[in-house]
Amino acid sequence: MATFGTPSCASQGVYDDWAKRLDPEDLQAIEGRFKEVLKNKGRHWLAEYRLGNNGTTRQRWVRTQAHIVYDCRGEPLRMIGANIDISDRRQAEAEREKLLEREQAARAETEHAAERLRQLQAVTDSALGHAMLKDFLPETLARVRELIEVDAATILLPTEDGRSLVVRAAAGYDGVIGRSIPIGEGLPGTIAANRAAVIVEDISKCKVMNPVLRERVRSLIGVPMLVEGRLVGVIHADTFTARRFNDSDLRLLQLAADRIALAIEQARLYEVERQARRQAEEANRMKDEFLALVSHELRSPLNAMLGYARLLRYGPVDEQKISKSVDVIERHGKAQIQLIEDLLDTARIISGKLQLNVGPVDLVSVIEDAVQTIYPAADAKVIRIHTDLNPNVGQITGDTQRLQQVIWNLLSNSIKFTSRGGRIDIRLERIDPHISVTVSDTGKGIHSDFLPYVFDRFRQADASSTRRYGGLGIGLALVKYLVELHGGTVEAFSAGENKGATFTVLLPVRAVSSPLKAEEPPVSSLEPQKSTLAGVRALVVDDEEDARELVKTVLAQYGADVIAACSAAEAFALMTTARHDKRPDIIVADLGMPEEDGYELLRRVHKWEREHKVHTPAVALTAYGRSEDRIRALMSGFQMHVAKPVEPSELAIVVASVLNRRKSG
């Protein structure tokens, strides 16, 4: 009876002695099963039960296995068996059951959390295909609110204006988006500044909490949303009840925050890529439109030039028609030259290679020269040009040629958009600390929607195939760039369509000298005399026959004795085999030729001349008109670089100037 805590001598081994030692909760069940065995005349009985705890020892478990003996009448006579102490086994089983229960509970919690995270991931992943955060953040936040079982959840995203974009989901209404306090304030600011999670168990003790929220919220949990260490926002959740957050809630919220931060970053990158793709598509579209415009603007003058050239060749024409044909061909040829120059200037601007030749500039002369140049076009449309030029504004420092280009482009633009019989006014005045040039017209005007883009490169108010006005949208862009290169500004104003337009150029008064004296004569261009090149032997080198014959004819017209070569090899042979008294005095060579270009030709000629102690100056006459082409030609030994096409008189003056420089040197 030691198992039962009773000495053997104190027990009679009867049922009552055994029964009074059992735990009362187990006795009733065991007695019931025991009576059922006796009723059925069962011979074996097995039971496990607890012994009553008398307060001196720990509660014990006993296993009883017994054999029941009956008399001849079938009545139970005695029971023989054994009692085994199974307390240690029962305790181990109980602990194992508790572990299993905890494991099952943890597994259930994990599966529950995983399912909610999968739901969150499904919502998050759906946002990766587009950048509309306002569509997926409220729904995602609602999932977060369910995930950690809170009353409200909030995301704060920093914005460019220093405030925060707030997304909030709370019980009773869907997620909403709106503007709120700067993210640097309150508890979100603390989380953002420290880049650390926060659990506030009692909001009433939190000094940084918004006073309005402090009255409603009981506890709060918040985590930063980080992408590679960069803060993209803060997420926090609130409870309005007595519930307190724990570390498990914090881990779940951090997982959610990580996924949302990743989605926000991917959405941002997608938006950046979408914008870049849109810009690329727009640039490609503008390129196609630009190429179509270039083709149109080049073909239109060519059509007129070729048409009148055929008329001169095949049709009977009188002197008046000949004069008109020549005027048309010359005008459209100059238009093509201007178009090409504008394209080259645009390329120089894009590459940052457009430079100014700075010196004193008399704006009165600049404007008058531009008006004189543009006058034939205005006269053709019966447009009056009225000038109001203050002669006392003085000289400024700048590039005379580029400033004349600015005025010419403004006048050309006004003539293009002014109807027949209209008027253009150009005014020059001193408005300290600037000099102002204003060009106004009575033309088509500018629509208010297009006015902000009037100086954009390749932008036109009407770029359709049915447009009335030609052009590439380059002229005004060049005006803006050249004016700004001089440190000035240009503005456009129009009261609307069919109400004319006004362009105002303001140039800073820098390095201003005294006004020109009245007795100082203006510089004028001089037409060379027909004998300017008399006695000059010139070698013309060009692989294109028409270009070669044109230069040969021009030089011969001014008195030169000209020989021509169609290749660099032929020119080199002429230079090295000619008698001393028959050697050319000057070489006029094209740079771009097959097999051997003009650079290589001059290198070989100079090498031969150094050996024979002679020297021949050279002029590069070429279609390569970039500044780097001019520099390369001068460094290769050419004395002058002249871009095609060139005026006949200009070519004669250039050749004469090079020869005179040689004589004076």
C-alpha cells in the first residue's frame, strides 16, 4: 500500500480502503466501469486513475490490472491484481500533449498568417503591372488591417512638397487617400527619423501622438518601410479597444511593410520606365514628323528651281521670263542655304559647339542690314516694314552675325504669318539696364495654348500636311538660344489668333561704348572688279564636274587663268610636273573626294614643296561647313575655309585676299 501512501498494517485490503484513496473525479467513472465488468461476469479489469492529494505529496497516477474470481453461484469472491505507479509516464504524456497543442496552435497561426500574407501578396503583385498606387494601396491596407486584427491602419508616403500622402483603412469604411501633416511630425516622424519599429501600449503616455488621435486610439504599432535602406514611407496600425500589441504583431506588420515597400518601389520604377518609354515614343514621333517636314521644305524650292531651269532650257523665253526665272532660282536657292544653315546651327546647339565671335556691335546697323536682306520677301507680299531705331543706344558686346540672324529670323517669322498688305514694326530703344528690340506684326497671331511652346525646337502650331505655312520650327528656337547666349531674354506675346504677335528681345548693356559718331561712315560691302584676279594662275580641284566648272567659270570671270583637276591624283601630278613659270599661284580644292580627299592632297603637295623650297597657298571650298571642319582645314594647311554655296564675288575676294596676304608676308 506504499503506492497509496498507506502502511500495509493499516489497510485491510478491502474495497473501501482502496476507494477512499481515489481522486473523487475519477472514483465515479471507475466505479461505473467496474460495476459494468461485474455485471457482465468479466474476469479482467484495467483502470488508470489519480490518487487523492492530501497536500503532503504530489498527485500520483496508478494503473491497476486485476483478475476477478467468482464463486459457484457467479458472485464475485475476490480480486487478485497489481497496482503500478505511472505518475512519471502520465506527466511526460501530459507535457507532450501540451507541446502538441502549442505546436498545432502555432501551425494554425502560421497558416492563418501565411494565408493572409498570400492574400496581401496577391493584391501587391496585382499592382506591379501598373503604377496606380491609389488603386492598390487601400485594398492592401485593408488586408494588413485584417492580418494583424486592428481597428485602423495607415500608410504615410513622403511627397515632393514636403507633406505626406496618407492612405488609411479603418473598420466601417473603405481605404481613402488624402493629404495630411508632414511626415516629419508626430509618431510617424519619430519612426521615420530612427528607422526603427515602435510599439506604444498606452497612447495616453505618448507625447508625440496627435492630440486628436490620442483621445480615440488605445495602442499603436508602427514600422518604417525601407527599400535598400531608403525610407519610402511609414506604416502604423491602431486599436480602439483594450488590446495590446506584441512581438508577433510586430513581425507580421514588418513583413507586410516590406512587401508594400517593394511594391511601391517597383511601381515607382515602372512609372519611371513608362515615362521614359512615352518620351522615347514622342521623340520618335517628332523625329518622323521632322524628317517629313525636312523632305517637304527641301523639295519645295527644288521643284521651283528645277521647273524654271527646264523652262530656260526647253521653252522659248523672252528677256523678262529669263529675269524672273533667275530671280526664282536664286531666291529658292538662298532659302535652301538658310534651311541648311539653320539645321547645322541646331546640330551645333545640341552638341554644345555653337560659339560666338564677340566684338563691338552696332545694333542699328545690324537691324538695318537684316531689314535690307528681308525686304524682297516683304515686298512680294506688299508688307510694310516700319522701323523706329534710336541711334543713341550705343554699341554692345556680342556677335554681329548671330544678332543679325536673330533679327532676320524674327522678321522672317513675321512675314510668313502676316497676310498680304499687313505691317511689321521694329523698334530699338534703351531700357536700362537693357537694350530692347521689339518686332510686332499684324499677322495670324499665336493661340494661347501654343504660346508656351513657341520657342521649342521643331514645335509648330500646325504640323499637318494641310498647313498653310512652311518651315521646320527651328527659327524661333535659334532666336531663343542665340539671345540667351548673349545673356539676354526673348518673350512672345499675342492677344490671340488673327490679332498679331509681338516678340521682345532684351540684351544686357555690357561693355557699352559711346554712340557712333555721325561722321564715321558705315562699313559697306564692295563688289570686286572684273580684273581682281588678273594674272593669277589657279588650280581648281573637285570630283563633281558641275561644281568644278562653276568655280572655274567664276574665277575666270574675274580675270584668273584657271586649270582644273577632277581628282587629287591628277591635281598632284599637275603641281609636281608643271614648269616653274607655269605653276599655279593658288589651289582651290574640295575636301570630300573619293580615294584621296583634299586634306591628303594638300599634305602630299606641301611635303613635295618643302623638298623643292616652294609654297602654294590653298583655299578649301567645301560643303563641310561645321566649325570643326573649318578648324581641321586650317590646321591641315589651308589658308581659308569657305562653305558651299558661295557668292561668286565672295570667292573672288577670298582668293585675292589670300594672295595679297602671301605677298605682304
